[in-house]
Amino acid sequence: MVNDGQADSHADMLKMASILTDMGPPVLALLAPKAGERILDLGCGTGVWAEEMVRRGCEVVGVDTNPRAVEAAKARGVDARPINAEALPFSDEFDAVFSNASLHWMRHPGRVIACVARALKSGGRFVGECGEENNVRTIVDAVATALDRRGIEVDNLHPWVFVTKRDATALLEAGGFEVRSVEVIERPTVLPGTIAQWLSVFAKNYLSCLHPKERDVFLDEVTALCRPKLLRPDGSWVADYVRLRFFAVKR
């Protein structure tokens, strides 16, 4: 049995995670999976989109480093495995690799792209969406300001690697891909909660350097800094997501 605080935290996590899952349909449409294809879902999370591809007749392998996510994906009937994307054990066996809202959590994108290229058959598709350089910029700037006031440098605390369109194109081409398209897409997203809850789910790195007793004050301060841009008149909060959506083919 979990206590009420743990239950609330888990509920926040599930609600916030749903906003990333909800971003998946246009990425899946770009992939256009076909029955009979073998597809790797890179950073599959709880397996929502892997399950959908299986429903369409694809053979899907999902990989993720989060054990709870892997178990949730398995519960959906997905062949999900706890594997780091920088150490994929596959070679020339997938028709396509799909990734939604996961690549920016991977610290060394060049290594990931090399592993993806090795996993794909010649001519295989790599389709995904991840955070662009300006993703959640207002929130990140507010965090940086609040930490700077405490004498803490934010650079080593970022949990993500966000890249520009130019950098993404260069990384893919260097990894052996022909880049068919890269789009920058602004996706302001209404949150199912507050900025503080969003940070507590997705950006625990920023809180790790603070004493637990300091965290509520810090979150209140970040919230106040975000309020002018991200709080709507109806009281809802918006995260200023900016995404990179790409389609590349293994040469």
C-alpha cells in the first residue's frame, strides 16, 4: 500500500505523461506503418503507440530504460525490453524505427543514431519527434533564474538534450541517413495541472540540488516567473513545447 502523497505523485505522473502520448498521432501518421513490417519503438514508454502498430499488423519491439514503463507496455501485449538506446543489440532487422517524445532524454544523440542505423535494414525509415532548441524555453529560463538566485549553475542539471533543426539534420546525415524532412513545430500544450506538478514529474534534476524543505519555495518562485507567459485567463497552464519532427531513410 502507498501513502496518499505517493498516490498523488503517481497520479500526477500519469496525467502529465498523457500529454506526451497525445502528441503521437501525427508522428505515427508520418511513419505510416504497414502490416507485416517489423518496427522498433525507441523509448516506447507504456506502449500506447507500439500497441497501436501491433493492432495494424506490425511486428513491434519496444525498448525503454524505465522498468515500470516496460512492464506497463508488456501488460498491453507489447514485446517490450529494458534496453538503453545507446546500446541497441539489433542489426539489419527493422523496416522502421519510431520514436515519440523520447530522443531528447538520451544524452548522446550521435550514439543513438548510429545504433538506429545499425538496427535498420537498408532503406529503412527513422521517424520521430523530439524537443527542439526552444522547447519549454519559458520554463527552463525561469528555472535558471531561480537557481541563479541561489548561486546554483543550471547547465549540468538539464535532464534533456534539445537540438536545432540544423544540428538534427547534421547528426542524421553523419549517422548514415538521407533526411527527407525536418520540421520545427510549435505545440503549446494545456497542462493537466500546474507548472510545479510538471516540473516535479519531468524535471526532477532541477530539484535534486535543493534541500527538500526548499523545494516548495523554489517551485512557487518558478511558477511566479512563468505566470505572465504561461497562465491563461481561465486559470489553466500551458507549456511552450516546440518540437522537431523528422523523416529519414537509411542510405
